[in-house]
Amino acid sequence: MPKRILIGTVVSDKTDKTVVVKVERKVKHPMYGKIIRRTKKYHAHDEDNACSTGETVRIEETAPISKLKTWKVIERVQIGKTAAVEADV
């Protein structure tokens, strides 16, 4: 069975080698048909303590590492970050 991969935002990096990642998905309400947002938090293993709060990361499902951790950070995604370029006038 393939490992699930999710993309989310780091909301906490206070614990050692662990980050809490908030993953948001959009679902259609079964009766009313309106699109609603559902969020879930996952504890992910961050070996180098490289991730900080507010970053977007990609996490992958793994074998259980501890009671809460069954995910690990595979990469930091740089979505929405652009460099400012000065124009020569």
C-alpha cells in the first residue's frame, strides 16, 4: 500500500524533533452542498529541527515513531515566497 503524502502548515515547533502540521481539506456538505473547510493536526518527525512555525511542509506517513507521531517531514515547500526584483529605470 502506498504511503500517503500531505501538504500543510507548521503551527508548532516547540517540542524536540517534532512539529505539529495543520492540514486543510475542502469537502462538500452532504445535505446543503456548500463547500466547507475541515482541518486536522498531525504530529510529524523533524529530525534536524529545521522547520519553523508558519512554513509549508510536505509530510509522509511512516511506521509509528511514538504514541502520536506516525508522520515525518520529507521536504519544506516554498510556496508563495517570491524575491523582490528592482527594475532599472
